[in-house]
Amino acid sequence: MAESSFKKPDDFIRSEVAGDLINGGLQQVHTRFPPEPNGYLHIGHAMAINLNFKIAEENDGMCNLRFDDTNPIKEDEEYVEAIKQDIQWLGFNWHHNPLFASDYFDVLYSYAVDLIKSGDAYIDSLSQADIQLFRGTLQKPGKDSPYRNRSIDENLDLFEAMRNGNFDEGSHVLRAKIDMSAANINLRDPVMYRILSIKHHRTGFKWSVYPTYDFAHGQSDSIEGISHSICTLEFEGHRPLYDWFQEKLAIKKSKQMEFAGLQLSHTILSKRKLSQLVDSGCVSGWDDPRMPTLAGLRRLGVPPESILNFCDRLGVTKNDS
């Protein structure tokens, strides 16, 4: 592994992990880095890579590389290989082979069926616009969908028909049945599955329904035995939902923890916007030396040690900066 010249940091996440080992009965630290293969990694991802792999390493634990390939619209094998190369260039090695959320599609589907059977999920036939309208706002509670009280048998039949490709995209979704008046808007019956009629880069046309990140994330963590699911602050409001799914399914629990992601002034750190630069021909590719991608920095001649040192010196905080 490329070494940082900075001494091992002491931050709130490491302190909590240490506490779980001492007082929480935790036997082994197991983290994961879960990139979506829809573009190349940038300098912001280096912070998450550095944190997840080093916390596992410092505690004689393991860190998985798991690709979040739940949205096949923009995913590609090119990005999978580029991400693997970037992580290895930084000097890290994942536990066993690279994993994919698609490895668990059968299990995730069965989990969704279990939630339907327990009355905790239902098929909603509102349009996407109406779902958003019914969701309410931060100041105004949402309201129940007219399809919220469908019978369990009807929901099961519809979900199976969705899987079999019998419906058009956008005609139905599977939603968790939680609380449309919850103060946390993420708990207002979030979408778990949607219909996508598109070829997946690994599973082909086997599936016509795909889980959302909110549903796949925590359950994939549980399947892999992840002890600490370390995310950026944007997912803090999703933590109650992460816990809700694991509790309702009565599966092995993981602990989600959030830290402030890396932000740089005068630097684009949006894969969507970086993709626009590549697709429009404004740059020669994802590895253009002007790009803030790890591939671009590598081509520019930046050594991996300096990137790790940069991340360590910035430190891990709870506040965006």
C-alpha cells in the first residue's frame, strides 16, 4: 500500500469503532467501499477509499469492494475496471474478489417479498409525478397513496408480474409502508423497486425490476457481514431507513456512520458533470490531466502517496467544509 507520511489520525469514527471492539462485543471490523460503476473515481472518492480501507487495516479487519450496480442505465464494465485500477494504484487491496449488488438480486427480491407478506411493502401505481406530489414537503406532511391498502395477495401478484416484464416502466413501483407523515421525509414510504427495461452489464435481461440504493445498500451490508457502513453526510437522513429495513427483515445488523465528504473549491466533483465533459469532447477522456479523476491525476504525474497524505491531513469531520 502507498504510505502517507502523516501519522495515524484519531477521529470520531475511529474512536467509535474502537469502542465497539472493546465494549460492543464486536469480533472483527469489516468495512466496504461501494462505488457505482457509472464513471471514473475522482479525488473526492479518495477520501472514502482511504478511510474505509485504512480503518479495516488498522484493526486487522477486512474491507470489501462492492459495486452498487442497481441502476444499469449508465453502468459499464469499463468503469468497473477503471475503479479497480484506481484503488490498486492507491495501494489498497479488497477482501476476496470484487463484489456486486447484483450478486444479491435474488436474495434482495426475496427480502422484498417477505416485506410484502408482512404488510410492510406495497405496489403503488401512482405516476412518478404524483408520488412526488403525495410525498409532501419538509413543512407539510405527505398523504397516503390510494393504492396503499392493496391486499397482500394483490401486491404479491403485481410484484411477480413486474419481475416478469408484464408492465411498462413507470407504471408501478414497490414502496415500503412506513409513515407518510414522518418528519424525516426519507421515511415517507420510500420506493424499493422500480421497473427498468434495459440490459444490465452483468445480468443481461434477467431482471425487469431493480432495487433502489436505499433498499439494496443495508441488505447488501448485512449479507456481507459489514460491521461499519461508513457513508458521507448526505446519507445521514437515510440512516433511520437503513435501520428500519434491517429490523423489519430481522437480519444481521450493520452500523451506518457518516462523515463529511471531500469538497474542493473551483473543482467539479460530480460524476454527472464530469461525464458531460467527456461526452461533449471538452476533454480527451476521463483520464485527461485536467480532470480531477484519479486517472487524470495519475496521468498528470501525481504520486498516490501525496493523495493519501492529503486525505489524512484533511482529517475526518462531521461538518461540511
